[in-house]
Amino acid sequence: MSLKPRVFLRYTAPSRGVRENTRGKRLIKPRNLAWEHNSIYYFYFAFLKRNKEFEKIHKNGGKTRNKLHKQMYKDFGNIYKVETADDFYKWFYEVVNTTNKERRGYYLFAEENTDAIEEVTEIAQLKNTDNTLVVKINLTNTNKNIGSGIRQILQKNAAKVDRARKQSTARYKVVEGRTINTLFQSLQVYDYIMNSENKKSNQAICEELGIIVNEMQGNVNLLKDGISAKQKADNKQIYQQRCGKAVKRYTAQAEKYIKSALSDNFLLNI
């Protein structure tokens, strides 16, 4: 492990009230979720925990021919002992490197530490400028004017800045473009379906888990005044069909997420 701990996460870290250092945009997330569900790193963990292949590897003490999976077994630790939200919080913030006090979540998901600004004293330092901009600073200006000028240069080179900031150096990466809401709902449906005690209809599943099936959710349009009994029956049938499609869609998504979690690039090619 590096002696210099990683401290910047691309997305929001699990937090019970304290805002952690992040680099990049925060994901869109629904309101009123439990705190652990507000971090995409929870879903990386949760879907990996539901991966049957990884569970088998864990039961075999990490024995597998796949080098990445063997390393994941070592890096993620015993995730099957993590059951409650508090357990997850402790797992994420557990110190895994006593030399530099690096915590597990940062060891797994944080970006490499790099100097934001470097004084150039030799031409050799300009060899690779793919992720940098070279500027000349007139030291006779005030700090305020220099800062303003740098911001203008960054705005002018917004496309290059955006490309550079999308590059992740995390040991275990997360692909951009997913919302917390989709991950949350897929996990909820998958767990509900996998529970053998739940034998309810798709409509009941939708209503119990709060799945929105367009404006027909909650029978708003099914029983409204001014429509015939036949129309009510037809609407109810349509609603039931759409609930079935929603449940199947979320279940299929969850299965893809579970497969993707057993990798070092969560949500890639989904």
C-alpha cells in the first residue's frame, strides 16, 4: 500500500451528517432515503454482496484462478459480516493500513493524490501535458487577478478539463451516468423477489415498494368519476401489466448490477 493515503472520492461518501471530500458531480438521488443509500459506494458493496460467485470465492477462503477476484476478496474483506447500516459505516471507515491510517472506503474508491499546482523549473516536467494546462503567471499582478485569470483559462479549456476529470485512478472505479434512485429501486425489488416469503402480485409489489407506474400509480385514474365500468376494468388491467413490466425491468437491472460488481469498474457497459 502507498504511504500517502487517498483522500478524494469522486462521489459522496457514506455519511451520517458529515460532508466528505468529493471530486466531481454528485449523483441525482431521491429524497427520504436512509443515509447509507445516499452513496453509490453502498450499492457497489451491496450488489457485490449478492454476487453468488463472489460468495463462493469467500467461502473457499479466496481461492480462485481469477487474479482480480482474489484481490477483491482481500481488499473488500468479509462483507458478509456487514449486516446493518452501522456495520457498513464501520466497514467503510475501518483503518486498513496502519502505516498511513488509510480507511477501507478510501483505499478502494478514492482517487490517487496528485499535486494541483507544480512549479516548472525544468523542460522535462512538460513531457506529458495530457491532463495539464501550462500557464505563465506575471508575478507583478495581485493574487486576486491571477486567480481570476486562471479561472478564465479553465473556462476556455472546459472540454479538456472535463475529459481529465472523468478519468478515474481509483482501484475500484464507478462509471458515471447512473442515478441512485435506479440502483436503490433495483436492489429493493431484487431483495423482495428473492425473499421466498413474498408471493404477492406484481401490482402489490409495486405499491408496497413505492414504484411509480406513470400517472396510474395508486389507482388515481382507475377509479375516478366519469368513466365507465369497462374503462375502469381496462385501466386496472393496463396498470397490472405495467407493474409486471416494471418489476421485471428492475429485477433484470439488479442482475446486471450484481454481475458488474464483481469487477474493478462498477456499472461499466450497462
